[in-house]
Amino acid sequence: MSDILIDRGFARLAEGLLHYRSAGSEGSVPLVMLHASPASSKSLEPLAVSIAAKRRVILPDTPGNGLSCPPADAQPSLTSYASMLDTLCDTLGHPQIDLYGTHTGAHIAIEWAIAHPRRVRRIVLDGVAILAPEQRAEFLALYAPPRVPDSSGTQFPWAWNLIRDQMIFWPHYRKDTAHLRQGGQFEPRLLHDLTMDLLGALDSYHQPYEAVFRHDVLARLPLVTHKTLWLHGEHGPLDSNAEAAFALMPAAEAVAARDTPDKAATINAFLAEEDKQCG
């Protein structure tokens, strides 16, 4: 059992309260870790605990997820999410950070680094959705339909089924053998936690997804000038499209990392290079 303790707090922004988790030494440049949709920062705790033995980690619930308020915009862009998180760093007194983002969090990290290049030192991207224009249009229409509570409580089985189907199919709404995926996780506690995260953010869960599906990531990646670590698991649904993106990032290195200890060691080694150069 790890002796690393996870603390929790809220920061007040103009939009409302933003919830975050944190751990590790205060003396290091913190690693801000951005989770996937429709989860909360709780989903990153195992990886964060492994990294926190070496450095400070901050895990926000990204706006509109977990216990964080959503952006004020009716149709928020990834820049809206990045702006709120950048304000969080001002509030917490961190003029410089490293960034880790997985899936939706990776897309937010890309726009955060572009908009605030002096704040960000290095970036770790773990699962970027490289989608053709027709896929983006399809996903906007079908992947994350808005949902509200109803008098029969149908949102409860719907949420469980969506989380479970995401582990089986890619995309989750195409339930046939051609769209079976590898690498899904079926541990009951994980499925429960992710389902509860989705239900807790029911009114706004779809907004980060839609922001990602509107994101022309291949046009944006050349604007990322930071040293970047591109993690791939060799079986994830997004890994097959990574080469097109990686070719646009001359300052990036790709590393296969299959499990939490492997990812933590790879991330810590990557960030330690910057610590040595700055120290």
C-alpha cells in the first residue's frame, strides 16, 4: 500500500468552483494531470500516486466533470477549458508546470500549451483522437448525446451501458465484430466509479467530447513547440492513427508504455531531463 496521500481542494474561479486533487513534494515544478472523458481526476489517482514519489502532481476535475463547474460558454471550446485550468494555476501559485493529458485531457493540454507557452515546460500526451473530418462529424452526432434525468430514471442503466460499451467497442455505439476493441478494462469498481462520474456530470458530460470532435488536431499540433512525450499502448483505439500526428511534432518522442508502473517510470524519466537542465 502506498504512503502517498492524495489531498483535495477547491479553487474559486469566475465561473464557479473548480475541484482538484494533489500529492507529492511542494518543491518541484508540478505535473498537472488531465483526465479522459467522462471521468474525473479520481481515474488518474493510481498513476498520480506512482509519479508523486518523485514530484508534485495536481489533478483537476476538468471543467464540467467531477465536482468542477462547467465553462460559462454554451458551446465551450478546448481553449475555454484550458483557460479555466490556467487560471487555476494562477490561483494555486504555479507560474510553471508540466502537463500530462490522456484522451480529452490530451486535447486540452495541446491547446493549453499553445495558448500559454511560457507556463508549460514539457507535455506528455497519452491518447490523442486523430479523426478524419467525416469521423468527427459522425462522432459529433452520435458519440455523446446530451442527457438529462427523467422520471423513470433511465439515465442510470444508460450510463452503465455507455461506460461498459466503451470498453468493448470503438466507437461504443457500433456494436458489431468489426468494431471490437482490445485493452478494455472490466474491473467492477472501475466501471462503477466511471459510471458515477458520468452521472455526476450528466448535464455537461457531452461538452468536452464535442470540443474534441470539433478540434482539428492535425492543424494544431505543429503549433506545439514544447518537448513532448507521446505515449502509446500498442492496442488502444487511438494508437493506429498516431503516426500522422507524430510526424508533425519534431520535438516529440514516442514511447510504448503498457501499464501504470511503466507509464509512471517513463514520465518521471522524461521530466527529470528538464529538471537537470534547469537545475
